[in-house]
Amino acid sequence: QLQSWIDQAIMEWMVLHADADNTSSSSSSGDSGVTMQRLMQQTVEYSKGLFVFPTRGYDENNYWSFVSTVFPFFLFIMFCYPIISVLSVLVEEKQSKIKEG
């Protein structure tokens, strides 16, 4: 309700100032300028309310349904190399300390 009241007040202000500008600038034309009725007719297509925003339809992505069977295997392979590298460095360091004494 507050929004409607504010919108109405803004539109009335526009009408008053547009009419004042029309009468001060040129009084020769027979058109009275902007009226409240005319302004309402121009803005009737911009109504307020709750509307569904137009969006594309939902596209189903089947990627994970196909990959889900082999994904754990790829995760295992992906982490094997770094783990093996770290373990080999630790073992070599331990062996070198044993040899040093």
C-alpha cells in the first residue's frame, strides 16, 4: 500500500510539473500536456505485482550419472602419485640418516 501511495504521489508530481512547464513555455498549443489519465494509460503495461520471470526450461545434465561409476577410480589414481612421491622422499631421508649414523 505504501508503494502504491508513493507511485501515485510521484505520478501526480510529474503531472503538476509537466503542466507547469507546458503553460510557462508555450500556451499556444491546444493540448493541455500531460494529464493523470493519459499518464495512467501510458503506464498500464508496467503493472506491479508478483510475476514469473521468463526462463528457459530445465536442461537435465547426465554427466555425473555416467561418470559416477569411474570417478572413485580416477580419484584413487590422482592421489597415488603424490602419496608415493612423499613416501619415497621420507623413506630415502630415513635411510640416509641411518647410514650417517
